[in-house]
Amino acid sequence: MSRILVAMSGGVDSSVAALLLKQQGHDLVGAYMKNWINEDNVIGHCPWMQDIDDARATAEAIGIEFRVVNLMADYRRLVVDYLLDGYQRGLTPNPDVMCNREMKFGVFAKYAKAEGFSAVATGHYARRERWSSISTSTTDAGVETGAHPRYSLLEGLDKNKDQSYFLALLSQAQLRDALFPIGHLTKPELRDLAADAKLPTARKKDSQGICFIGEVKMADFLTAYVPAHPGPIVRATDGKVIGEHRGLHYYTIGQRRGIGIPSNTDHEAYVVVGKRASDHALLVAFDKPDAPGLWASECRVHSLSFIGEPITTPRRIECRVRYRDPRVFIEFNPGPDATAHVKFSEPQRALASGQIMALYDGEQLLGGAVFT
């Protein structure tokens, strides 16, 4: 029987993760990761107190110990600063991916190990499967001192809820000590289990916020923490200035709404196609197949990370360029210093520097990288 620390967010997914582990007979403790409490009170509703109450009530209903783990300083340093720095440099960072790598399966997992737990469990819709074991070390005489199992990470069974994309930057060592108890369930099945067990979170709505700011919109968060730096809105096709924006960090490649530039007489809408750091220009064009910079047949990525064996030679695999996008085939050509050149089987829309590309072989998540 393993001793497991389950991350309980106060939502129904992590609640059922804890329920299933308890039913399986594990020695279980629930913990709420206290990452962000909106202490400045400048970005609206951040329901951390209610989430703690819901998580505690669920732990009591299941019959397990509950604790609150304060990781606010680490979160500010590893996730919030990454987010703010990225937006200020004109990138499109992904705090949810970084939260998983640096916090849930980083700082929180280290805390768990120091407290004597053998694994951390979360409510992600993903599946872990064991596929081999490898020797981890030898003595001077060449005698093996131990072996670690190796695991694959697969998409969640419910394709509408699959969250493997957000785990793309995990390492094999992190996956080894991770459990995903609900990855084999569909959302309706999970809701039924919660209702049958009379969990307090059974009917609680899913959170729609970023991983650490509750229901707050990203634009409101950026308004509070990133200084405004207005600049020109430039039509990419002819270089004409056609307006002024309030700050590049408010816009993403492919965005149509909220630019502040009206459609033309043919009802053609403008779309963001780029950002120019030299003069803080926001580049736009009409949303057509030939809009410059909007569609890409190839790209470069950096900061490659693999869950299993690294890909070191050209190979045909699949990728997902955004969380909700379908997998698409690519020709993957690795380069030096954790970079790669990627050629898509079909053009991809609105690829933004700083976004995460998740790499797949069918349902298996191979790893991930960052768009250059």
C-alpha cells in the first residue's frame, strides 16, 4: 500500500481522484496548494477560501487527513514571474503547463517526498502506463543497486476533457512519481461517482480560470500587473498605421475581437498577425488565407523536453499546437541545443512565440517544446 499525497483543488475532478485512491486502499492525505490569494485585491474574485473549504469538506467526507500547503513564494517566482515576463516581451506564455512542471510535479512533489509520500496524485484527465524498467545505478564493482520503472503518458479516455497537452513538459522522473486516477473516466461517469459518494463537490461547476487566478480574466490580470505601453496598429500588407493599441500584451496572434479596428465595407474583419518589438507595433491584416504571418507550413521550436527517449533523428510524429486543437502529423527534424524544425502536414493558424507544442505518437504524449 502506497502513501500518496493528492492535490485537492476544491473541484470535482480532484475530489474523485481522492475518492478512487481511498477506495483502492491507499494511505492517503489530501492537500490544497495555496499558490495565489489575490492579496492585493486588484483583480476581482479569486475564490481560494471557498476552494479550501470545499477541498476540506470533501476530505472529511472521504475520511482522509487534509492539509493546506503554502507555496505562494515559489509560485510567484516560478509561474507568475514567467507569465508576466513573457507577456512583457511580446510572447504568449502558458501558465498552466508551467504550473504542472514547476509546481504540482516540481515543488509540491518535492514537499511530498520530504513528508514521506511515495507519489503525488492529481485530477488530470490523462493516463500513465508502465512499459519497462531500467537500472538506475551500479556500485564500483558493477553491481546494480536498483531499478526504476519507466512510464508512458497517454491522453485521457474522455477526448473532450483530455489534459495531456498541459503535461507536455514533464520529465520521466516526474511522471514516475505521478498518479492520474481519473484518466480512464468520462466526465459524466466522474460526476456520477461523486454524486453516488455524496461528495460536497459533486455538482460544483468546473473552473474556467487560469491555474492560479480563479475566475479572473487574463486581460484583467495583465491590466493589474503589466504596465501599459501603447503603440501603433499597422496593416501588415502595406505598412499603413490605422490605429493605436493599448499594449501588445493584450493581444494574441489570430485574435479578431477587441482589436478596435472596424471591418471594411466588404465586412472583412482584421486579425492580429504579428507583433513588432522595435516600435511596439501590432500587425494586422484582413482575415484571409493569404494574410501575412497568419498561417504557417513550418516552424522552429526550442526548449525541447521528452518524457521518454529523446528523438534524435528526423521522424514523422504528431503534434498539438494548442490545447483544443486536434493532433496533426508533422515531419520532426531535431537540431542542436534542444531545438527542432517542424514541417506540418497541413498549414496551422496563428502560431505565437512562447506557446507550447505538445508532441504525440498516437495517444501517447512524447513531450513538448516552445514555439520560437
